Amino acid sequence: MSIIISDISYHYFNQKALFEHISFSVLSNRKVSLIGNNGTGKSTLLKLLAGELIPSSGSVQCTSQAYYIPQQIGITGQSVAEALGVAEKINALHSIYGGSTDQIHYDQLTDDWNIESRCRSALDFWGLVDIDLNTSVDILSGGEKSKVFLAGLLIHKPDIILLDEPTNHLDQTSRQKFYDYIFDCRATVIIVSHDVTLLNKLDSTYELSAKGIKLYGGNYTFYKEQKNIEEEALAQQINFEEKQLRTAHRKAQEMKERQNRRIKQGENSSSGTPRIVLGMLQESGENTRAKLNEKHSTIIAGNQQKLTELRQKQQANIELKIDIKDAQLHNGKLLFAAINANFGYREDKQIWKDPLNLEVRSGERIRIIGDNGTGKTTLLRLLMGELSPSEGEIKQSDFSYVYLDQQYNQVHKDITVLDLAHEYNTNNLLDHEIKLRLNRALFPQNAWDKNCLALSGGERMRLYLCCLMISNQIPDIFILDEPTNNLDLSSLSILTNTVKAYEGTILVISHDQNFIDEIGITKVIELKN
């Protein structure tokens, strides 16, 4: 089943257009990604394809009803059956089994006699064995909500699937199930995601930017290779235009020198020439010089304009680099130790079947793994002293740390970007020095008064790392709890390179395998219930 988007534009009320004159198509059974920086309109475009929004102009044609899973599932007050769109069929089935012969129940069921067992099988497949169709969506975690809607894929078997960051809340086991499903299904699929492992399993890549939409005929790795080729070609073009500009300046200077020599020669050989003739010759020479000056000025201005445009294009492609200084602790110092430790949110139930015995030493780059519900975040909170073990002991040395969660809550404050930067100014930097650092972190002057609560995930990440640079208080350890979940690919690359370059201790929870591979993990702690 295909999707055809023809010349669509969209703008929110009283705002400039988010994008204009977008046209593209996805053929039947093709699986494509939609990537782009935060704010380019990826999620909005998916909502337009799903029919949840109406384009300001243009048209969207889908040959069948799309199954859409948003990034933020905001459904409340519904049962799982209602959220999955099967409540009417389930109620009809139960009425018939209860002895009803009302035709309306048969019409509602549409001969889908195995709907209930199919739902149970789908929920079980995604590990939701303790959740039934009557369970309220309100009590489910973010990961459980995602899995409920993924179960809908198995129940409804849609021909067109639209997914916005579908792996954000999935553990590694569930991610692998999802990868396998996408690989095996025969639906037409469009996915917005920063999960590089997932993006590399898709046929093609669409990049949405302020310039429009562009197709790259391969997976994400192919896209990156093509972008590198484009950037190299752009650098060569800039080099060519710089040479052209230097040549134009040289020719203009040579022309000026020739004209000056001719005027001087003319003055030397003008004795005995009538004044009227000399005036005419001088006027003619000045006209010629003016025309040549105008010609060369036009050429130089054109070269400068081209070069300026190319450099602006190159600057837009340059990735922000945030340099965090190295930690000062010597390698091997004992930072944390768990000795026969356990924890229970209820007195009668401990999280881990076997108490934990582990150590974290400076210089290690440790990944904590385990399925959802195995207590990964709880372990971090125990190690940081936010919780006390119900059994055993947690020992902690004297050191500094920074804790980054997926929401970057240190930045989630009702103050402006500039005010937050000043809060971290423990070194009494001058105001212009703070603003200079904000500019380097891609927060120009028009962003300084923006409220931090309105920042995207990528903006919060960049701002917090910038604040660390302003404070110059580099932690001995970075503790990262799913830090990549709400980042676009550009922001993910910034974070990855920052953590990768940091020479210190890292303790990380992440299901993003590409991120893990890049930052150089040296040790793994696996948790099991």
C-alpha cells in the first residue's frame, strides 16, 4: 500500500510555515526513515500522514488507513481494549457468548471470532503477561504503553505503519523483537527515529530540513556516506570560489595599474596637443576606467556573494563540539561498592533475587543492562545515596558526579536560558563571556530569553553541557540514565562525541547499542529479577 504526498505545506496558527511544498512518495512494502533536526516538523508530518492534522495546502493520499504510534502517548481514561480500538468487538463477543442474538453485536464483531485470543497473544508477545484488555492505560509505564500499541501491529496487521520514536522506552529484548518485526513485515512503513540500529534496517532515508525533503536511496549508513561526499564537494566548491575571488581581485588590481600607466604615458606625450583634444581624451579614459571598474566590481561582488552563501551552508553543516575537560581522579580508586545489597519498594518484596556485590572504580566505563523492571535506575539511585538499601551495604567514596537522565531535569526550570547559564557561573565570568559560550552551544541572542521549559530534548542537552563548561566544575563521574531517548540525530552525535572524548568514569544505562559502541564501554553489570 502506497503513500503519496503532493505539494503539502503546514503552519500552526499565527506562526510561519513549518514546511512548504513538500512532495514525496513511499511505494508499497517499502520501509523508510524520516530524519532531520529538532523543529523541522518530522512528528507533524507523520500526524499529517495519519490524518490527525490537515495540511494548510496540498494533499496526502494513503491507499489504506495508517496505523500510527506517536512518540508521546497521551491517551488517558481508557482501557487497553479502547486504546487498541478493539473494545467494541470484545464487548460484542462477550454479549454473543452471553446469549445475545442481537444483530448489532454480530455486525460489530464482523466474524472476528478470535479477536480476544489474538489480543492476548499479541500482549504476551511483547511481555505484557500481567496486563489484560480491561487494564487502565493510566497505570501503565511509558514502556508498557509503547508495547501496548506495538501489540496493535500484531492485532490489526495494518498495511501502512507510521511510527514516531518507537524504540524510546523499549529494553534490549523488546528492541530486538521490534527490529525482527519490522524486517519481516510486508507493510509500508515510515519511521521517525534516532535509533541508528533501526535506521540501518530500513530501505531508504528521507531528510527533512528547512530546504524541503530529500531522498537518499539507502539506510542511515549510506545516508551518512552521501552527506560526507556532499560536504567534501562543498569544501571543494568553496576552495574554487576562493581562488576565483583572488583571481578577480588580482585582475582588478592589474587593470587599475595598467590604466594608471596609460594615463601617465598620455600626460607625458601630450605636449603640443590642443586642450580640447586633451579634455576629450581624458574624459574617454575616465569613462573606460569607470566601466572596467564597474565590470570588475560586479564580478568580485558576485564571487563574494557565492562564497558567503557556500560558507553559510558549510557552517550549518558543522557539528557543534563541546569539550568537557578530563576528570582528575587517578584510575583505580574505589568509588562505589555494593555488599550483599538489595532494595524493595515493598517490605515483602526485594527487587533482586540475589543480593548485589559489585564495585565501580575510577576510569571504568560501565554499562548497566537488564530488561525493563530489573531495577537499573534503582541501582543508580542507591549508588548516589538517594535510596538506602533494605539489605546489605552501599559504600561510597568522596568524589563529584553529574547525573543525566533522559529529561535533563537539571535544565527543566521556569527560567530563561541566560538566567540558567548565570546560575552556573561560579567562576565569575563576565556577561559577554557567558553569552559567547551560549553562542558556541548554538544558543544565539534570540534564544537567551527563551524559557527552559520550552526547550526540546536536544536543546536541554546542549544547554546543560554548556552550563558545565561555564561552571568549569568537571565531574569525576558521569552517570547517564537513558540520555539519548529524546534527542534528534544531530544532538545524539554531539552527546556521543562529548562522552566519547571525556577521560573519566562513566556509568550508563542505555538501550541504544550504537551509542554504547561509540563511547567505549569497558565493563558490563547485568541485573536480573
